[in-house]
Amino acid sequence: MKSNSKLANNELKEQFELILSYWKIISLSLIIAIFLAYTFLRYETPQYKANATIKIKDEKQSQKLPSLEEVTSKGLFANGSNQIIDEIEVIQSRSLMNKVIKKLNLNIQYFSQGQIKELEIYKNPPLKLNFFARDSVIHKVDTTLYIKVVSASKYLMFKDNGKSLLDRDESLGKSYNFGDRIKTGFGDLVIVPNIGKHAPMIGSNLRVSIVPVRKLVNRYQKRLNISSESGSSVLKLEFNDNIPDRAIDILNQVIREYNTDVILDKESVIQVTSDFIDNRLQAVSKELKEVDFTAEQLQKQNKLTALSSQANLYLESEKATENKINTTANTIELIGYLKNEISEKNKSSDLLPPNIISDANISQVTKTHNELVAQRDRLLKNSSEQNPIVINLNNQIDALKDNLSNSLDNMERSSKITLNNLNREEARIRGQIYSAPTKERQFRNIERQQGIKESLYLYLLQKREESAISLGMFSPNAKTIDQGYSSYFPVSPNPMLTYLGAILFGLAIPIGSIYFLSLLDNKIHKKEDLVKILDIPYLGDIPRTSKKAKLVHKVDYSPKAEAFRILRSNIDFILAQESGNSKKIFITSTTAQEGKSHTSTNLAMSISFSEKSVLLIESDIRMPKILDYLNRKDKAEKGLTDFIADKSIKPEDVVLKTEENSFLDVIPSGTIPPNPSELLMSDRLNTLFEYFNKKYDYIIVDTSAVGLVSDTLLVSKYADMFIYVVSADNIDKRQLVRIAQPLYEENRLPNMALLLNGVKVGAMGYGYGYGYGHNPQKNKNKKESVI
């Protein structure tokens, strides 16, 4: 467990060091992200939030507690919650927002254009547009006016071509005076300037956008959010807009329009009752006039003017009976009126006049019917007849109408029976007054009809007055707790969140890219990568240098020279000195272009600088490069292949001396043969090594790549040690595991050790401390030159 934990910590440390090695890229990415965030905040239009709070009144709320069955099936606050949801839908409806936009003229927007962005002007715009067309036409117009103020009395108007005023030629604009009548495709238009401190500045560029109301409805609907707590009738309204004052005005207007809409719904019930009463009054007034005229004619014809002397003939019982007959007849008449109102199909509204008949049951049913009709009509404003709620309400309304009709039929039958009984009672009383003249009885009948019509007329007048009084007594459905208000602090974009997101984004992109690229990376970059995948001794590493500095020098303090000195020491530590025998060091790699020849040449030179004799043999006869590294333009006529192929050639004949270094000799590859592998199998190669075994301290052999050809394996038996060169940032890890590890495990390359070539200086640790990466002699020369 400790080993796994330590391994995980090491991997985490390596990842952290890898990320830190790209600190410049990460810093640049972070700076760019912060700059982009600053630019976004600088030019993005901020959004502001306005809030308002209202309370929905429940006028139908009953004081009685719900039954246990209702609580179990629907919940304690089910009806109230449904009502609040319905009211929220009404407030968020398109029709209501349509009224708000038209009332506030939000479809006309004014903008002041600047060099980079334009600023919308909501309150007190510099210009005012007066239209001669109807509002219904203006609410459908979709156009943009570009205006440049030339002077206090003149302006230029440009056609809408999608370009800013700053990019237009003034000669293309049409000149007008403020107050001129301009003809447009949607009607005539007059533009007048504002006065005072809000007057337009000379040279200002203005854009007036006229948008169809239907387009703005969707836009503003989405910005209006309404929320409420469960079981509460308090609604919280929120509206986001780039102008806080406009957001406040919209919320306040939404509340006003909602209350107005509710009051109109309530007043429509009273209006239906008033219309019904007015119609009945006209009919009763006409009938009353006819009865009065008949009574007048009867009195004139029969000269019935001294009727007061006959008052004693009427008994008190007859008077009481007559009063009952009048009341019953009135009731029957009103029942007929109400039944006709229920059965009439072509009415503009299904509402019924309440409180016409003095019966508690009928009045309650009528009131319930009107409430359901009003609720259905409100839903139909934003829905259709196919809505399940509307269908349910229609079914309830029809059921109430049937119930009311049955009740009226029963009441009418009962009233007729009562009226018949009263008439019989009156006839009995009249029979007792046998002495009353016939003409007086006729006049009495007419007088009775007169009393019935008069009492009905007075009753209808009373009801009309009650309706007129109720018409102005309705209160708004929504009580305003808090009117629209705003903190005038932008809610978006949030500077803190924007900068935080930019920092996270600026760090995440380079770090994430580095991490994922490291996961996909199969190359060897440093010692840890090599040791992790191969269980082979590690000899050292060579730093990456410029192509110009191919060879090390005797007086050389570069990281590369120091690396070869360390490599030389490590080789001496591994290979114990045998008296009289050379240390034969073979150098190979997996593939070409990994630095075998470079390593062989520089290692030979570094050892020779310590005054040890070195023989450098170029056995890579397929791709020889050593003479190029040594800058020997005079190519040798004979080499290794010539010695092997021609037995007449002696070993010393193929040795090439270096004039500048007496301790270093070279055997070049020679002529490139057609059969390299067969040539290297010759015994002449053994003769060569035996001949030079006692003559040099070191024999360094540059061999072929073992991953490409078998040449190296053919000569491996002559080696005391193999240096396996691995090129950093070049060789694939999988290829190394497949080739290098089996060679070591099978001991096919004696004393095999790894050398990492071309490592970045920062990954090795060179270039710091005294002398590392610096040339003291060079610094000394600089100081002397300054002095």
C-alpha cells in the first residue's frame, strides 16, 4: 500500500512539474482569457432585474372547513393552488402582455449610435414621432429609421440598408425640417425634436426602430417570471431588461392591466343584468301605459268618477286577497322572463341576471352560474373550446341551467296553483257583494292589472338602481404589496463570475490540453519515462544542443561537454580496467536518427581529451556519418569493409589519424558493400579487434540500429559494453519495450546500458551552479575587454 501511495504521489508530482514547465503558455492563455472577459464586460449590454409583489384576493373563499373526503382526494390547499396557477397563466398570457406593450408604446425604440456600440434611450428620447395612421397599423409596422441631426431645425434621413450611420455618406441622406410631414409606406409621419436638456445634439446619429407588437410579445413574455410559495396567494414578479426603468414600468403596467381585466370581467355580469332590466322596463312601461289608457277610457265611458263613496263595499279580506294575487302574479311574470333568458340561444353572453326572484335557492344557483361563466370566459381569452377545463366548466354551467329551469318550473306551478286558489277566494267574496254593479267590477279588474304592472315597474326600477350602484364598487383582484422596483445593479453579466469563469477557462484549456496530450504521448522525454518502462541500467543523458555545436572541445564548459565527461566516468566505473586490454564500447540504438554516430564521435573525443588513446570504428557500413561529424572532407580511400573484403590490407592501413588530436584514431566504414550482414560475419573482423586490443585504451564502435538490421547482433560478441542510445522526443515507448527489453533480458548485448540523447536542458538540471552551462574563460575575456 505504501508503495502504491508513493507511486501515485510521484505520478502526481510529475504531472505537476509537467504543467509548470509550460508556465509561459498557461500565463499567456490566462492573460488572453482575462482580456476577453474584460472586453466582454466592456461592450456587453448589462441586464437589470425589477421586482414587484402582489396578493391575489379570493372572493369565493368559504369560511367552512373542507370535508375529510375532499382533503384526502385533493389536498387541503388544492383549490387555492389551482386558482393561483390559473391567475399566473392569466398574468403571463399573450393578450395581457400585448396590452402592456401597446399602452407603453414599447414597439418604438430609440438608439443613439456611437463608434463601437449604440445606446438605447428609453425615457425622454431626443425625438418624438407623430403618426397619422391608426394605432392598429403602427402596431404591425416593421421598419427602421436612420436619422442624423444636422442643425436645430434640420435632419437627414437615410434608407434602411443594414449599415450604421457612421459608415454612410451624408450625400445619400434626404434632408427634412423638423415638423415636415413625411410620406411612408405605412402612412404619413411627423418628427419633432424634444426640448430642454433632452433636445437632440447637432451631429448625433439616431436610429428609431419600429417593431411589430407580435414580435415583442414573445420576447417580453420570456423575461417575465412569476413565482409563489406553495399554499400562498402572494406572487413575486420579476422582469429582466437592459433598461431598469422600462422593467419597472412593465411590471407596474402588467399589474394594472391584470386588475383592469378582472374588473371588466366582473362588470360584464352587472352589465348583462342592467341590459335585462332595461329591456323588461321598456316592455312593462308599454303594458302599463296600455292598462292606464284602458282604465281612462272605461271611466270616461261609464262615468265612474265617484268611486270613493263605494269604498265601504270592499271588505278588508278582499284587499288582502288582492295583495296576494298581485304578488303571486308578479312572481309568475318574473319566472317567465327568467325562463326566456335561460332558453335564449343567440345571446352575446351566457350570464344571467341575479336576484330577480326573491328566492334564496334560485339566487344562489344564479350566482354560482355567473361565477362559472366568468371563469370560463377568462380562460377562453387565452385558450380554446377544446381545453379540458373549459369543457368541464361548460358541463357545470349546463347542469346549473337545467337545475335552475327545473326549480323555476316547480316554482311556476306552485305559484299558479296559489293564484287559482286566490282567484276562487276572491270570487267567493265578490259573490257576497251581489249588489256591486257590473261596470264597477270591470273597472276593478282593470285597476288590479294596473296595480300589478305598477308594482312590477317599481321593482325593476329598484333593481336597476342596485345594479348601477354595484357597477362602480368592484375592487381590483390583485392587491399591490410592492410596486415595481430595481436595485439598478446589473444582474448579468456578473463581473466577478465572468472573471472567475475566464480564469478557470484560461487555466483549464492549456492545463487540460497538456494533461490529455501527456496521456496520448508515447515518446520518451526524460530519465523517469525511460526507467519506468525498461528494467535496464541507466548510464546517463546528453542534453539537446544546436546543430552547429556538433562536437565537444577540450576546453568546453557547455552542458553537453559536462554530460560526456559524466558519461566517461560512468563507463570507467562499469568497466574495470584489465591490464593491457582495450575497453571495447559498442554504441547502438533502436532506429536511425537517434544520435549513435553523434554519441560515438563525442564520447571518443571526450575520452581522448583525458589523454587516453581511443580508436573509433565506424561499423555502421550502411549509413556512415562519423567523417561528416569530424569535418573530414578528405574521405579515406580504405576502411572497415575494405579490410574485411581484401585480406591483403593490413589493420594499420585502414586507420585514419586526426591531426588536431593525437590520442584519437578513426577507422571509417569504407566502401558501402552490397552484402553488409555477410561481410560482418567474416573472421577478418575478429583479426581486427585482436590486433588493436593491446594498442588502444578504448575502442569505440558505432554500430547499426538493432531495430532495423541484424548487423549489430553479428558483432556484439566483440563488445565489453553496449551503450543503447535512446532519442528523447523521438522514439516510441512501445517500440523500446518490444526491442530493447528482450535484448537485455536475453543478454544478446553484453553489459547493455541506456543513454538518453537530446534531452531538454531544463529537464536534466544542467545550466545552473558554478560552471554548469557557463564558460569561465569566456566570462574572463569579457571582463578584460570591458576593462
